[in-house]
Amino acid sequence: MDRLAEAAIPGERTKSGRDLRARLHPRCVVCSPDHPCGLCLHFAAGADDTLVADFEFDQAVEGYVGWPHGGITSAVLDGAMTNWLFAHGLTGVTAELNIRFRHPVVLEEPAVVTARLKRASHPLYELEACITQGSQLKVRAIGRFMHKEYDKEKGRSPQ
């Protein structure tokens, strides 16, 4: 694992992750508590250096009857991996996202998204995120994220 990720103390990870999320993703449709139409997912430290959020999709995100739109499901997976980076004091942008839909996620039933680091070779981080309902794996994603310093005021990477 990257030295930056190893250096974070578990209790500090949560605080620094919230700070980064609040500063760089203040209106994120996935993780902001202030987005009026957002999912408002709250991520917390899980076992084995994972990041976890419990959630339940409602009909507002429906694609096919009874199932969420695949793009919304993909956004949740991407958001979980991004928040894992935040929790470790890192910022990055999605470079690649591969998703395997194994079973439909069902609307209005509790679900869990979990993210973890698979590989790190700074500036590239490979993460995995999964959505489960009950004990069944519904969706799995592998994402590659490129470390980027981000200037919130200019909305872009500093030159």
C-alpha cells in the first residue's frame, strides 16, 4: 500500500476523509448530506480497512420496474471508492471503471456498499467496490483512480 495510505491512523482517517469529502465534494449526488436530490450515503470505516455504507434505493432512481437505473448503481460504486481514497487522505479521479452486474439490486430493500484497496502504485490506485443485499453479491466494480491534487476554487487540477 502507498505510504500516504499507510500513514493514516484509523480514527484520523474518518475525520480527514469527512474533511476532504466536505471540502471537495460538497454537493456530490452520492455522498453529500446536503444534496436536495442526492442519495446522502454516509460512509464509515469497516473491517479489514474497508469503507462501508448502508443504504436503500427508492423509486426515485428506478430504471426497470423494481430495479434502480444502472447508472445510479454505478455512481454508488464509484462514490464508495472515491470516499475510500478520501478516508486515506488521498484525492483522485476515476480513470477506469469496470462493473459486473450479477443480480438486480432491488428497490426499497436494505443494501450495503463496501470499498477496499486492491493495489497501489502511486499515482495509480486500484480499488474494488461491491453492493450486497442480504448475503447476496449483487454488483462488483473494479476502479482505477489517478491521484490528482484538486483546486476547489478553480475547479481543476493546479498547473
